[in-house]
Amino acid sequence: MNYDPIADKPFPTLLNDNVLRAARGQKTDRVPVWVMRQAGRYLPEYLETRKGQSFTESVQNPEICCELTLQPIRRFDLDAAIIFSDILVVNEALGINFELVPNEGIKVLNPLKSVDDLERLRTNVDIRKELHYVFEAISLTRHKLDGKVPLFGFSGAPWTLMTYMVENGSAQQKELAKKWLYAEPEASAKLLQIITDVVISYLTEQVVAGAQILQVFESHAGCLSYPAFCKFSLPYLRKIAEGVKKNLENRKISPVPMVVFAKDAHHSIEDLSASGYDVVGLDWGIKPKNARRLAGASVTLQGNLDPCALFASKEEIAKMARDMVDRFGTQRYIANLGHGIHRFTNPDHLEAFVDAIHAHSSQDDD
């Protein structure tokens, strides 16, 4: 299947590769910065574009996804775009459907109630067919970016996706999903492996379609104890990194940098840094100095300003951004928030954050 909707036209030459260079540990002339959920509800143009459309309709429309991905790139001096999509498209490919209910959040329509329900999962997924709209959006966006910045692809991690299969996502500590881990460890391992296999294929095809860097979101890592994380999350994260790289090698496609973001997994920074990823993303709950010490010199760090900090004055935001760069350093570092940007954030405040990162890090190199 050809994911390029602009028939066989080569992708434009990349003009700003700072994110890729930082991810690979190469020298950058300034600290690159992008923001999780940067294509989102805090932008008035996002709301205007999606007016009258359900979330699912938007996600499954490549032209809409492309437009939403480009909006923050037009407005801010960001160093990367991330394709507009949702982690739960993987669950849908496996047969677990969801809808996003306004003002309520995610509603899973057919959750797994018992281990017997594993039999109704679609395990032999043709990922190119089921999620073709994601790959088409990636290819279209690569062309429309015109080489301005690289494009992130992404997926949810197996444990996080499992939580959305077992419950509606409302429980803060994911009690129903954790019950599975402890009461049904063999079935849980089977489910996590099923998800892992699909995620590997999904991320591989994103690179084929044009993604230049990948991020894996283990958003619910903090719900697990260290032993549970080491048993039910970390092995599958490793398999994803290994599997994607092997698939690309077998298809004679150049490898791309990979980022792992395991929110609240402060107990596992060392393990994550040795899990096969080029970059370890950090939430706001860990000191940069401690993260550097734990991660070592072989990986790049990404993060980690509290998203709520963007509600401060622009002057205070700039001060916090400068302080963050000073604590992390200007090399082997990608500036970001510690989680996704909040929907009520003033876009001008994000601009203050981005501009302060660039101004301070460029100045440090002079």
C-alpha cells in the first residue's frame, strides 16, 4: 500500500533537524522544543476546524488531521510537529471501540469484562488497512510541512492501552486493569503481547508513511509499583523498541529516533534509559539533576515543565523556561512540558515558553 497521497512525489528536504540531532546525541545550535498535545483545544483555529465534527470523524479524516497538525507550526517557532491522532486507534484496530463524550471524556463501548473476552479481539490485524487514515495523514503532512520541521509519529504503550480496554479510563489508579495484572497474570501477559505486536507494526508503518521520529506514551505508568512496572510495562516497551528497529532494518529503511514517555515512573529512569530508546521523556515530578544522574550519558532527556506553569505571567514563564534549560543543559536535551498542554492555556503563553527556550539556549552557545 502506498501511503503517499501525492503520487510518488519525494518528501521535501528537512530544513530544521535539531530535534533529530538532539535525540541522537549530536550537537545542536539551540535547544529544540515542542509540546505534547500542541495540536489541540487551546487553539481557537483548532476549535474552528473541528466545528460540527465528532472526535472520531476528525481523527479519521487525513486532511483534517494534517491541518490540525500544522496549526501550531504556523503559529509558534516549534522544532517538531506531532501528527494529530489518538492512542486509542490501536484499540479500535483490535476491536475495542470508544467515543469521546464532550465534557465527560473517553467512553469505551465494549470493554473487556473477563479473560474470556480476549477471544473477541482481532489478533490478525491488517494494520495498513485498519489504520490507513493515520498513514495517509502522516504522508500528507510530511509534504505540507515542506521540510520546516520533522514529524513525530506515536502510539500508546501496551499497559496504557490495556487500561482503556478494561475500563473507561475514569478510575485514577486503574483498579480494574490492575486487578487483571494480579488476579489474571497469564491472561494479562497474553493481552499485553497482543497489543505489543500491533504497536510494533503500527509504528513501523508510520515510519514507512513518513514519520521521522516516534514517541511511545506509557501515560499510566505511575499507577504501577516498581515490581509491577518491571513485569507488565518495561518488557513490552523494550520489545517495541527492538521490534520497530528490526522491522525497519528488514525493510531496508533507515532507523528513526524513538522516545519513551512513562509518566510518573520515577522509579524506573535507569531502566528506561537502558530500554532501547534514544530519548527518555520526563514529567514534572523529578529534578533534572536526578534524572541526568539516573539516566546516564547515553540517552537524551525530554521535558519537563508543569503544564499548569503556562498559567503564570509571560515573564514568569520565560524565567521558568530559562531555569529549566540551565538545569538540563543545552545538549542531549529536548524542551517540552511534563505532560500535555491544558485546554485553557493562553496561546500567547505557549509562545513565551517557546521563545524563551530558544533565546536562552542560543545565547548560551554564543
